[in-house]
Amino acid sequence: MVNAEGLILGLPLESAEKIEAIQLVSDKKEKTVLTIENKETFYALASAQKYFLCENLSRYDCFLYVGGYSNRAAAALIKTLAASGFSFYHAGDLDPDGVLILQHIQDIAGKPITPLRMDAATFDQYQVWARTLTKPMLRQIEKIREETKAIPGLADLLRRIEETGLGVEQEIVDYR
């Protein structure tokens, strides 16, 4: 199957499990995928890429909507992308669950993931629109492993979340 036009595709588990490899149409050496936590952001970013409206997003060869904690179809595609040599980037909520979802995808891929705009500077930029997190939501930070906290930007982001008790939804972040 060739998707040279960059159409947005939805694949059920049965189809995702049958895909053995994912290659680019071009001969570009580094292959990149941006996993995206929320559907609204996925559609906005995938549409911008399709129409080449956003130079900042042109570095990504494909986008994968993971829907929060990945279902089995998304997990199958993450494994195939990893086995096909893709480098992973992730855009998610700036809250403890957003970081846990990044950690979850990293576990599935078995390789490092670079967060996109998941840092203290982005948090501070959008803090005015942040939502208050409950104590159970904040306790989710305890589930984040040290190697995940060591990813550049995440420790400072988590510190800001703990200091303020706030979280920023991905849908309000401008990725352009």
C-alpha cells in the first residue's frame, strides 16, 4: 500500500497486525514519526502536514494518533514503526498522564522518544489556560520512572506541574 498523498488512514487491529514494515516514499535517511495523544491535535497537525502549511512539522514523515494509552492497533503500529527504523517524537498533554503516555509509548517502541513542546517553557506560556489537577492526578507523578524524568525537558515540566498543581491540555498548544 502506498500513501504518497499523506491521507489520514484508520486501521483496525486486524490490518495493523498484518503490516510487516513501513517505508517512506522518498529515500530520506532518517525516518521520523510524531505520536499524538489527542484526536483534535492529531487532525490539526496531520492536516497541516498534508498541505505543507507548517514548516515546523515538515520534519515528521508520519503522524500516529495514539488515543492516550495506546490500544492494540496503535501498539502494533508503534512496534512496526520502531522495527522499521523510525525515530519517535511525541506530543501530549502537559500533565502527569501526558508524561505517562509518553513513557508507555517508549515502552512499546523499545526506543527513546523525544517530547515535542512538553517542557516548562510551553507550560509557562499556556499556564493561564491550565486546569487544576486533583491530588490523585498529581500522585500519578509517582509512576513516572527516573529514566523518563531524565528525558530533556520533562523533569522541569514535572516540577512546574507539582509547584502549581496545574496541567495544560495539548489541544491549546500551538505547534506551528
